[in-house]
Amino acid sequence: MSKVILVTGGSGFIGSALIRFLLNHTEHRVVNLDKLTYASNTESLIGIASSKRYHFALGDICDRAFVTRVLKEYQPDCLMHLAAESHVDRSINGAGEFMQTNIIGTYTLLEASREYHASLAKDKRECFRFHHISTDEVYGDLEEGASFTESSRYDPSSPYSASKAASDHLVRAWYRTYGLPIVVSNCSNNYGPFQHKEKLIPQTISNALAGMPIPVYGNGLQVRDWLYVEDHVKALYSVLTDGVVGQTYNIGGNCEKRNIDIVNAICELLEKLVPDNPNSLAASGHPLGFKQLIVHVKDRPGHDVRYSVDSSKVEKELNWAPLESFEAGLKKTIEWYIEQETKVSE
């Protein structure tokens, strides 16, 4: 049955991938509520923005009157909340926006949704879902050999992860106190096309192609679990449609990699994909090729050493599993960024 799904932050990296999936693979109507901050990319929705099933609402999730108007106008059956400030470095340098968007914005959405939910007819009220999309960073650092589960203790290290932890707690409180039907998902590091260049993989690709230094924090031995964004959005849809109200689902790629190994892998693929680039081994004659650009910089304050996500719950209960291998996903991602750089230079 066709539904109306309201997606907050739908012009961001994961949000836009979710909207592309919903419009290309379901019959649902989609409302994209987005403030269009620096991290938004309207080009990520070119090709589907003209769909009659797509609607755009420009505004801030912290604006209660605006959110209420959007809910009243579009009458969504579900709300998928992805709007967030998400870059750890920016949160360290200026935490205020993170507190406002991630905490106050989530509170505002919850209150507006609670009022909207109470106004619905019984059958629509029973079907409504508020899906809060969060991060594995809320769990903090992890010792070798262990993985985060849905019952792991929260121990956030950065202003960003602390703000997301707070928003997770708010969502669960609105379920416990007010009965708002919610589901929560916490994902590992996403990668893929359209990601903002402040993140590790696109920054490495972009800097390498431009011959700029490729910064690696500390010794580069920090471990992250990597998840291709298209696999992630399929999991999100499964959580929305088949997840149990009040439950949390961890979503990971079963793919732990050290940061330095990611950077090296990108440089090695670039040697094959753009051998004529001035910084490649073939063109520069430098024995390290692109790897000559790697620069180890002072480690980030409070930098977590390792994340690992146990996705067994979502795999067993919702029959989801990541399909894209890291090698294939990384190659696709690099090829996409090369194509974008080529378009800019033409």
C-alpha cells in the first residue's frame, strides 16, 4: 500500500540515498524536509526531484510552527528523521549548532509528531511510525574483540556523538512516556557517492586527485566498520516497515578497516584508475605515487580507537544483510568522484 513518508534531512548524503531508493523501488510518496545547510547536495536528487511522488519542504526542524504545517499539509504515515549536524571535527570546533539541531531539533520533531499522532484517526494512528536514524558513535570506544550490540552502554566521546546520544534518549523517552510509536537504528560509517568532502573517503579521493596533502589523524590505526550507503538505506526501509515499535536495530557493514588502510587502498585504486594524474606513480615517477601525499597530523581530541557493530539482530529479525563488498563499493565511489572532478574541469 502506498504511503506518505516524511524524510528530514533528505538532501544530505544518507537522506538523499534513502529518497532515491524510496522513489525508485517503492510506490510511496516522499516529502523531503530540509534546511539545505552546507552539507546538503541538491544534485543528489536530480532525476527524481521531478517525480509527482516527490515533494520538498524548505525549513528548519527546530521551527515548531513550520514542522506542524508540514505534518498537517502532507499527512505522513511515517517520519524518518535523518536531519543532523554530523561532522565530529566541526562539533569540536563549535558545538552549538550540534546541540541546536541534534537535540532541540529532535525534541521539536517529537513534540510536533506527538500532537500530529494524537490527531489521527485510529487506523492511521496505529500505523504511524517515527524512525530515528542515529550512529554507532553514541557507544564510544570499544576494546579489541568486542562489538556494539543494541544493549551496549552509551559512552559518547565527542560533542557530536553526545548530541546524538541525547537525541536517542529523547526518542525513547517519548515512546515510554507518551506512547509515540518509534523505532531507532544506529549505523556504522557510511560511504558512497554524493558524500560531503569533509569525510575521510571523499576527502582522501579529492585531495589525492588535486595533489593536496592527505591528512591522517595520529597513527591512522583507528578502526571503523564501513557500510555502503545503498545497503544502509535498504536496512532503514526494513526497520521502518518491519521493525518492532520501541526497538533499536544496529546496522553495520561487517567490514572493519583501519583508517590508514582505507587511505592506502584509495591511493592504490587511483593508480589504476587515473594513471595519467600528475601525482600517480606512472606520471610523477615518485616511488610512492599518490601515497607520497599522505601526511600524519595531530590526532583529534577524544578520538575513539575502534568501533565494531553487531548487526545480527537486524539480519535475523528483518532478513537484511549488506550486499556490497568493500572493494567493489570503494571502486564505485572513487569512480563517481573522478567523474565529478572531470565535469568540474571541463
